Amino acid sequence: MLAFIVRRLLAAIPFMFLVSITVFILIQLPPGDFATSYAASLSAAGEYVDQNTIAELRARYGLNDPLIVQYFRWIGGILMGDFGYSFQWNSPVSELIGERMGLTVLLTFATVIFTWAVALPLGIYAAVHKYSIGDYIFTFIGFIGLAIPNFLLALVMMYFAVVWFGQDVSGLFSPEFRNAPWSWARMVDLGKHLIIPILVLGTASTAGMMRVMRANLLDQLHQPYVVTARAKGLSEARLLTRYPIRIALNPFVSTIGWLLPTLVSGEIITSIILSLPTAGPLLLQALLAQDYYLSGAFLLLLCMMTVVGTLISDILLVLLDPRIRYS
């Protein structure tokens, strides 16, 4: 297992290098650059566009340099721990993405825990009690969860929170804690504000995972090894937890690799509606403004999360299913 982990980590180095090239090319594909986007925003606002100012911006940020020079300046800084300087915000990229990425990872992992905590027992119950009233109820709820868009659910929950309870649920902090230093009171306030984003982001994932768990477990319940174990007198609870559930969990574990970046990139609209200070809205603004230092850093971090998530899922699969060996 240790040799497998080392091989995967070494293989991730050229992979991330190729990803960085792809990210940089994708960012440069739209016509123009940050200077032209800045000039277009000024024109849209009815302000005068000074061409000398635009030329100074290009010279200041090296936008006139060849793309190969811009790429190696960008990737060289990242290797030295410098993610560059944001054109749009006039701030170091590391300062902009630091707290936002931390809050995004916290929200993502909380959503994953909520998804698994709800989808696993409901999927197991629906499979064991197939075609029962509970199975039909959970199936109906699952279809509703899959059908309702996250942004619509966010709007509905915000409406009921304001109209029925008189609570402002936008953002991740109350006004008095937004710029306050970290403390126990700020963490408690963050936990209260995480409830609605977790419910909104986890609804569709929970519904989908519940259906997957039900289908996988149904495939295992009628396998010969289950019938044999039941005939030998093994209790139903021990039978389920020892054999079929472990095997049915494989798809859950194997999806960690893409689940993490999917939740990060899929929460953009929800974060905008709920005014969440996460990575999604900032990434969208950086892409629209062609701020390639900021957007490139976000995209690289998402790809890194995919690599790390896939490695974690592979390790957990070995621990979960003894039939899987990477040696």
C-alpha cells in the first residue's frame, strides 16, 4: 500500500504540470485580456476609457509578453509558493483565496458528511424493505430532491426563514462576526449559518446517493453468499453489516475523487443567492474579468482536490473491500 501511495504521488507531479498548461490555455482562450475586460466594464458604466491607462495596465502586469513567458512566470511563482497578484482586486491571490477556500472546504466536507449520514440509512432501509410504504416515501422524496434545482431551494428556504422566523440566513456569519477574529462565539455563529447551505447543497447529492445505495444493496441481497450466510443462521443485522453493505459502499467511496470538486464548482449559484463568502463567486468574477492569476489558482486547487480525493478513495476502498489489492 505504501508503494502504491508513493507511486500515485509521483504520478501526480506530471499530471498537475499538464493540468496547469491546460488551465492556462483555457483561461487565455477568450478574446482579449484583463485590460480589455477592464476597458469594457468602464465603457458599460459610461466612463471614459483612456487608452494610455490600458497600455500602462498591460505593461504593468506583463500582458504584452508572449504567452509562454506569462505561463512560466505564473507556474514558477506557484512552485515558490507565490500564487501571483490579482489584477481585479489589487491584492495577492493567496490572501484572497485563503479564508474563502478554507470556508469552502469546510462547507464541502460538512455537506459530504450530511449526505452520507442521511443517504446511507435511508438507502439501506429502502433496499431491505423493498416496495414497502417507507420505500415509496423515500423514493418519492429522492425524486423531489433530484428535480428541485439548488438555487430554487435556496430561495424558498430564505423566504420561509425571513417570513416565518424573521431570520436573515444569508452569509456565513452574523454582521458582528464577519470581520471579527476567530473565537468560539464566531465558530458557533458559523455553525448556525451552515445549516441552510448544507441542506441546499446536500439535497440533490443525498437523493442521488440514496438511490445508488438502494440499487447496489438490492444487487447484493440475492447473491449466493448472502443466501448461504442466512441459511447458516447468521442474524440479519450482522449479515447486512458484515457482507452486502460493505460491498454496496464501494461506489460511495469511489466517488470521493469527483465529489469534492463537484460540490465546490456546483455551489457558485447557491453561494451567490445566499451571499456565501466561498470560493465559487470569487472564481466566477475572476473568470469574467480574465484575472488569470486568481482564476488559475482556483482551478489548480480544484484539480488538486480531485487528485487527493481520488487517492483517499483508493485507500479507503482497500480498507473497505479486502478483494481489492493494488500491489
